[in-house]
Amino acid sequence: MTWTTKITDRVAEGLRFAVRGALLINAIIAAVASIYFTTKFVFFLIRYLDRILFSQPW
């Protein structure tokens, strides 16, 4: 039994780290984009309802 790691094991660990980092960054970007589009939709809906429903007296 040897205590040293093989070069392929080190490369595999590096690739796993890179993939996990890329997935984490993609998840953060997707979450921020979702918040942005939801906020944009809500403000659009508020302006639309203000223009359609509340521009004339009931």
C-alpha cells in the first residue's frame, strides 16, 4: 500500500472541483436571473393594472 496519490487521481479531483464550481456559479446566476425577471414582471404587472384598471373611475 502506497501513501502517494496517482497523478490521475489528482487530475480527477481537480476536474471534480472545477465542475462543482461551475455548477455552483451557474446555480447562482440562474437564481439571480430568476429574481430579476420576477421583479421585472411584477413591476410590469403593476404598471399594466394601473393603466387598465385604475386609470378610469369605477
